[in-house]
Amino acid sequence: MTDRSSPILEMKGITKRFPGVLANDNVDFDVYPGEVHTLLGENGAGKSTLVKILYGLYPADEGEVLIDGEVVSLDSPTDAIEHGVGMIHQHFMLVPTLTVAENVSLGLKSSRGALTDLKAVSERILELSNEYGLDLDPSAVVWQLSVGERQRVEIIKALYRDARLLILDEPTAVLTPQEVDQLFVTLRKLTDDGRGLIFISHKLHEVLALSTRITVLRRGAVTGQIPVEGATRESLANMMVGRAVKLTPDKLPAEPGEIALKVQDLIVMGDRGVIAVDGLNLSVRRGEILGIAGVSGNGQRELAETIAGLRQSESGTIEVAGIDVTGARPRKIRDAGLAYVPEERMREGAIGDFTVWENLLLIDYSSPEYLRSGFFKFGAIKEHSQDLVDTFDIRTPSLETSCGSLSGGNIQKVIMARELSSSPTVLVASQPTRGVDIGAAEYIHRRLIDTRNELTDAEFIHAKLIEHRNACTAILMISEDLDEIFGLSDRVAVIYEGKIMGIVDPETATREEVGLMMAGITTTNA
Amino acid sequence: MGEVFTAAVLVAVVASAIRLAVPLLLASLGETFGQRSGVLNLGVDGIMLLGAFAGYYAVLKTGNVWLGLLAGAIVGLFLGLASSFIAVTLKAEQGISGIGVYLFGLGMSDLLFQKLVGTPIPINTFPKVDIPILSDIPYLGPMFFQHSTVVYLAFAAIPVSTFIINRTTFGMNIRAVGEYPEAADTLGVSVAGTRWAAETIGGTLAGIAGGVLAISLGIFQQNLTNGAGFIAIALVYFGAFTPLGIMWGALLFGAINALVLELKTLEIIPRDLSNLAAMAPAIITILALAVVARRIRAPAALTKPFTRGH
Amino acid sequence: MNRITKLAILIAVFALVAAACGSDSDSGSDSGGDGFRVAIVAPSASNDLAFTQSMVDAVNSLKDSGVVSEVAITDGTFVPEDGATAIRDYASDGYDLVIAHGSQYGAFLPEIAPDFPDVSFAWGTAADTYGLPNVFSYEAASDQGGRVMGIMAAALSQSDVVGIVGPIEVGDAKLYVDGFKAGVLVGKPGADVPVNYIDSFSDVALASEAATSLIGAGADVLSGTAQMVVGAITVAKADGVLWFGTQANQTSLAPEIVVASQVYHWEGILEEIVSNVKGGTLGGELYSITFANGGLVIEYNDDYPLPDDVRELGDNAVKAFEDAG
Ligand SMILES: Nc1ncnc2c1ncn2[C@@H]1O[C@H](COP(=O)(O)OP(=O)(O)OP(=O)(O)O)[C@@H](O)[C@H]1O
Ligand SMILES: [Mg+2]
């Protein structure tokens, strides 16, 4: 239907500077009709910046943008929309208190003049959702929708404006595997129509599955542009990071010691007043990683929060290092030896407005090492923080940088550094690498395995009384990323509707088997 | 106690409650537009005072109450524009700049009054308009249908505001920029433009509210509003940011005051408890706010200036 | 827009605000006298036709007669803390006499006065000098005028219901209200005298509703005290209900219905205070204006056709006070 031989979009020599950062460095980028051109790069490589320039959210310092061969000026999203550009943002751009139809019609001229024309909009939404397999209720209020449904609203928003060039900035980061499959079906329909897609993702298998071409950015500059044919996960990872990356971490077999975390008959209510964790039992031994696999919303979040003392249980018991901490305050549970890496990095894990060193100190701030009669000992604190920044390879301009301005991967490293510096007996880590680039994910994975093997029991190190493995950390890792689950876990527990469906050995179990259990179907041998 | 609450007393209390509620209602409706768009204007009382003076002065000079109302509206409009400029364009800290506007209105209205008028002179007030047929209904007539035209207009403004907020594209834009301006911006909705418009409506209604107050009382005096603008702001929360909720809040506030006054006239409240009774409106309001506010979520972007790309 | 421009605009705005707020204090120039400087700090406007105006008028007349040479006024300080600041400022500016015209300022005097032993303070309306050597206090026997007008109100009322709007039940207001009520009951022992203290000195809207409520209860004559009663007077005027005023002559507000007003003339006692100060006595005495010492005067509205017999009742009552005093 469209002429597929000339590009819809050409970006030439785009340069964009932020204070202290060269976010885009003379970038050339183009998109042809019917293709998916992927942008790949580490956190902070400049992917979002490039597409935001295209969408009129930032002005470029240098360079030009051509659409259908003509130079255009994109000063605002309105300009971009007029030129047929649509964008699905890394963070959803939906007004939670408005309905689907209202969100879609925002900014559009109404056929009824000053009055809204939600009826007409709803009809068109239903047409589009039928055409592209995007199931949606136009009258639903957005905050009630699941993440997958919200994404569909975003896509409909772009289609409604007849976008010929669609930008998808990490659209899969928050989706379940099933939702990702569904999304890809829709996206392929869009390219069949001759639309051009710009796709951004950290998940290499998705990139390989969807893309036509791939452009890799590193520190703002293009380091390679290749067709998908012949590309492998390893080759892409190497281009991104600039060195060989181990996608599956090496690890020695576990040597599990005594039970360090024990959860019995735990029942927890969710936010909506329904049971989220339903009589759950599990135990994790020192020196092993127990992976919890499951589709999000099956009680993982509530389980982690309850263990960390952030949520009250209805019944059941939780023991950390043999101490009953059921219903105890978070501080007490930490004192018992628990460390916690929460799922919502920016909301619960770190304080965005605080500096890096302040975030590194959040737990230890009252220890006599850093506090003398109410005053911080800045010398000791800075030294300790710099140590952590170095050992955990946290890439920050300085210790005084506010944590919120770091990339996702680096924020996660700050949290990990803080949590692990307390030498915990038990570590609960939720979605440790969600939205984190390959380089940082590799680092975090290696760190988790090291922690499993590391001696953390100071008493043991001195007394050498117990067996070696009894001094290591027990790790409970909750993840929706099956690669991560299979790559790291010593045992895999599958959670479904607040219960453990079964525990399998990642060496022998298949992904299909685990996938079925995640859907609530038990196989005979599980 | 029974004979105390005669029909006549009830009629008097309701009619008085409605009169007391009207300025609050108008100012609060205006503030709702601003707050729904994400702008908190703490200067309402100052705008009311200047609107009150303008209304008073225009009536004093022309004798025409409608010109007075217009003068209040125009002054409110300009102060609304000024508030928008400060809050939206200069992105000032809204909790502070609003107090500046309040102090400006408080001082300026008094200064103008001293310089231009001096000794208070009574002015014409809004004529009472009995609504045919309805005003003849026993009890209900004198309660609801024997008021001045502005009272009817103020109550008519409630469904109109609800309609604007919920059914027009402008209202939808207001809700969007108050909740998630980034999202509205990416769809080409002008965040600044919408906020300017909403905030200016707010200022205009505050000016009108002041004008209504002065012209209803037929007099102006320093600090005539006596803090009504701040109560109007509290009512926005009380009314859950909806015009109908605000109406109930304003009526409740008016009713408590009217009831306490009536009980004092009837000397039912013992003299030594009179102080306690005086606190009743405040206490009940605070309690109601505490109870209601738990279930209310303010617009997420309230008081947060918007800059693209942050 | 850059920061400098923003800053400039904000400064301009606040300068305007400051100009508007600061403008209510003004001071007359030196003229004659022997350099005696008086400052007044008062809660409402200088022309409020009530409490503040009565004192401002008195001091200005002393200035006209050359007893004092300079008068400074800070009015509208209805926030007591603001008033206290102004009082302290005048004292440190070396004014000879600082008049704290409002009972709400009293609490600050024990803190301020000892710091300025050479400055004399006069505080009213009150009857307490806190035992301080440089504080005078003054009050008005407003119950006297209240009683006089209450007697006339009883005579004029056809419904035998006479209503009173009051602010807060303290000080001068309470004195007046109690006196007025007593007067009505003297005139008509069976009369009904509902009193509505609205618990505010400044809420005009509430005063207006209180008047409406009293009229609803049958009152055909009203009185009231404090600056918020303007709201009540306009209601009385609209409903054709008679009004007795106090603290200043309120006839101009509603010539149709104002019968008479009790007016305060502070000149007499002020002259005494000034001569005390000049003579070296800076405080310690209590003063009260009464009919007997000429501080209280009933001013009648010439436009109101007051029956002669009622006028006579009033004159007799005044005379009784003069004779007794
Ligand atoms: N508004 C801004 N102000 C200052 N610096 C910014 C801003 N936006 C981005 N940056 C910086 O520009 C660089 C590129 O950021 P960008 O968001 O484009 O990275 P990205 O490739 O999308 O990363 P991620 O994978 O984490 O989403 C980063 O160093 C970032 O800190
Ligand atoms: Mg990004």
C-alpha cells in the first residue's frame, strides 16, 4: 500500500547535550515503511532522548529530521502528531482518572465543538481494537486497567491519530510473557500495514524476534547498525557493552546449609481486600538461591512485603535465621539478618531526591560508625560510600548526585550495595533486573551468585565452628524473567494465586513445564 | 425544646444558610476549576476583597448592582490572570505566592476604600426576586424561592460547572492537566493554556463572590470577607473537588452558622456556652474535613508546576 | 524567562503588596505645641464610625487645640501581634504617649512597657494598669449610654421586642449591651430583649444575619456595638427597623432609621493624661468617660422624628447620671 523503498523517517546528525552529559552524539537513524528498527543500548545510552527529540519533547542541539523526505521542525508533540508520529512512552502517558475514551480523545478536535464526543470516539476505538486484536472497554477508567490493557490504550491512542511511525520505548518491560506475545502479534499487523516502528528493549530475544534492523547506541553515539539476519544475543550484547558479556552466569553447584528463611501457612490480604498470599509455605537455606517464578499479580509482591515487615499477615509464621519475626517491625527483621531489594525501585528502594551517599547510608545511619552524638561523621561516611560505589561499579558523576537522576541499572546497584553491605543472612530480591540493561544485569546476577557463596557470618569466620556453607546468604529471588529464573536459581518455586504450585530443579525442568505451572496447571511430575 | 424548632425557625435558618453559603459557593467553585487543573490559589480571599471593593464602589457610583457585579468580575478576572502568570508562567511556589496575592488584596482593598470612600456609605443591595408560584409554597417558598437573583444564579452555576468539567473538551483538558500534565502535553494539550484558563475562571468567580458579598451586605469595610476565601479553599477538599460536593459543604457551613445564630437569638444556648457554640462551626468543619478527606484524592499534579521533559 | 526577570517581577509584586499594607500608617507633621508626640494603634479603620474613629477624632482635636504636636496612627491591626509590633515601634521611636486602643493589646503591655520606662502607655478600653508605673488605662462607661438609649428603645418599640447584636461578650461591648438591655427592661419590664453575640468583631455577614434573625424573632428596634454592626444597620435599614448606635455617630449610615447614637469623647481624659505625662506622672491611673465628666454624649439624628416624650425620657436619664456622677 505504501512505497516501501523510501524512508518515512530520516534523522541526520542529531546531537543533544544535557548538563554534563552528551546524550546523543551525531546520531543518524532512519525508518522504512513496514520495518521494525530497534534501538539498543545500555541504560543511559541515549535511546529515549533520541525518540523524545523525534516526538518534539526535547529540541535537538544539532541535526535535522526528515519525514517523507522533507525537513520538518518538531517543536512540540503536536507537531510530531501532525507528521504522523506516535509514541508509546517508557512510562505510560495515560491520565489514570480518565476513561479510555477520554484518554484517547485528549488533544483531538471534537466533532461536537466544545463538547466531548466520547460516543463517536468509543465507536472508533472498538473498530480499531477489532482490527488489531486490542481488546478494550472504552468506558473503563484507566487506573482500573492492568498494565497490559494500559499498553493497548497507548497503542490505540497512536492508531487513532493515524500514526505511520510508531515509537515504542521499552513497551515490554512491564508485561507478562503472554502479554508480550499478544503485543507482538499486534505490532506485526501494524508493520504489515506499512507503518514504521521504532522499538526499544533490553530483552535481546525480543529484539531478535521482532526487529528488521538494529542500531546500537553507546554513550550517545551509534556503534553499529545491522540487519537482524545473522545477529545473535551474544553479538548484540557485545556491541552494546563493548566487550564480551556472559548472558548466563557461571555458577558452582550450591552447597545448601541450614534453613535461614522459613515461611509457614502464610495468608496475606492484597490491597483490594482479597487474599493475595494463600497459605504459602517455603524455606530457603543458606547458600542457595530459591527463584520464585510467576506471572505478576499472583502474590509475589505481597509475599516479599510481608517478609520484609512492610505488610501485616492474617496468619502464618515467618522465621529469619531461626527467629520468629511474624508481624515484627522492619527494623527488627533487618536486625534478625534480612535484607530486601524491593520491586518498586524508585518508590520503595531509594529516595530519588537524596544523594547517592545518603541512599547508601539509609539503613546504617544510626550506627556508631557514622554517627557521633547525633552528628554524622562525614569522613567515615564518604569513605564507606566511595568504597561501595567502587566495588559495585555504580556509575555516578559523584557521591553528591541525586539518586533519581541515575539510570535504572545504577539505582539498582545503589540499592544492592546498601542491602548487601549489611552482610545479610537472608536476601529477598524482587525483580532485581527489571528495566536494567544487559551490562548492569550481568553484574547484578554475578553479585547475587557471589553473595550466595560468600561468607557472611562474622562469628563463623572467627570461630570456624560450623561448616562453610552455613555461613552463606540465603537468597529468595522473585522474578518474572524466566531467563533470570533459570540462569540463577538452585531451585525454582512457581507461584500461582498466592500458593506455591510446585518446586522444580532448573537443571531438569523445561520452560514449558514452568510456563504451565505459572498458568495454574500442575504437571504430574511436579 | 420541641416548640423551639417551629416551622418559622426552620424557614429562617434555611434561608439564612443559603445566603451565607452563596459567596463561599461561588469562590469555592472557582477554586475548584483552578485546583482540578493543578493550580492551588491561596489568594482567593484577597481576590474576593478586591472584588468586593470594586463591586461596592461601582454600585456606590452608579447605583446599579449589576454593574457592581460586573466590576467584581472584571477585577477578579485580572487578578486571576495575574495569579496564573505567577503560578503557571513563573512557576512560583503556590503555597507562598497565593499568600502574597491575599495580602495584596487585603491591603489594596482597604487602601482604595480609605482613599476613594473613607467613611462607609451604604449602597443598593440586590433586589429580592420571588419566583412566581414556587415562592407561594408554604415553608418551601420562603426558604428557597424568595432570594435575590444572584442566589439563583449561584446555584445554577453548580450544574453548569459540573457540565463544563465533565462534558466539555475544556473540562476534560482541565482534569487531564491536573492529574498528569505530561500525558496531556504529549497529546498536544496546552498545559499552560489550560491552567491559565482554569485559574482565570477561578479568579473571576472569586471576584464575583466578593462583589456578591459586598452588594448583598450593602456595605464595605476593611477585611470584609473575614477569611471566607480560606473557608472556600477548605470547601474544595470537603466537596471532593466536585461542584455538587462543594454545594453541600457550603450549605452545611452556612446552616451551622445560621442555626447557631438562631439559637442565640432564641436564647436557647446558655450565655456561658456561647463561646462553645461559636466554635461549633469550626469544629464540625474540621471533623467533617477529617472524615471526608480520608476518602478524597486530590488531583495528582496539584501545586506542581509543569515543565516539558521533566 | 530567566531567573533575574522572575526575581524582578516577584520583587515588584511584593513591593506593591508592602505599599498597600504599609499605607495605613501615617503621621502628621510637627506643628506648634511643645513637641508632645502621640501614637495610636487601633484594630479597625480610622473612619469606622465606631471604636477606632472615636479615639482618632479625640486625638486629632487635641492636636487642633495645640495640646499635642504630632499624631501617628496605625489602624486596621486586627491581628493583636501586629498591633503589639506597632506599639513597640512607636515606643522605640520615642513617642511621648502610645495609645493601645483595643483591649486585645493589653496582654502585650507587661512585656513592652517595662522596656521603655520613659514612654507613657495608655490602654483601653480596660480598667487595669498591670501595676506598671508607665501605663494608664481608660474605659467608657458605655453602660450609661446603653441604659439611656434602652429606655428610649422600649418606648419606641411596638412589638415589645428589642434586639441587640454584639461581638464577643467582653469589655466595652458587654458593658454597653448589659446597660442597653437593663434600660429596655426599665422602660418596659415585660419586654423581650434577645441578645445575639456573634463571636466576631469583624464578620459583617454574620452580623447581618444576626440582625435578620432578631427581626425574625419580632424585634422592631435594634442596637449593637463594634465595627461589624454596619452589616446589621443595613439590614435594619432595609427592613425599616429602628437603630440605636454607639461608639460614634452612625446617622450617616442610615438616616432613615438611626434614632440616636452614644458618642465617646475621649478628649477630656486624654487632656488629663497628657498633662500628667508632661508633669512627670507616666501612668498608674484609671480613667473612665461618663456623662458626668462629659466624655459620653447622646447625639440625636435630627432627621428622625423622635416624639418629644421619648426624647424627654432620654434627657432625664442622662441628667440622672450627670447628677449622680
Ligand atoms: N531531562 C534530562 N536532564 C538531564 N539529563 C538527562 C535528561 N534526560 C536524560 N538525561 C541523561 O541523558 C542520558 C541519556 O538518557 P536516556 O534516557 O536517553 O537513556 P536511555 O538510553 O533511554 O536509558 P534507559 O535504558 O535507562 O531508558 C543519561 O545520562 C541521562 O541521565
Ligand atoms: Mg529510556
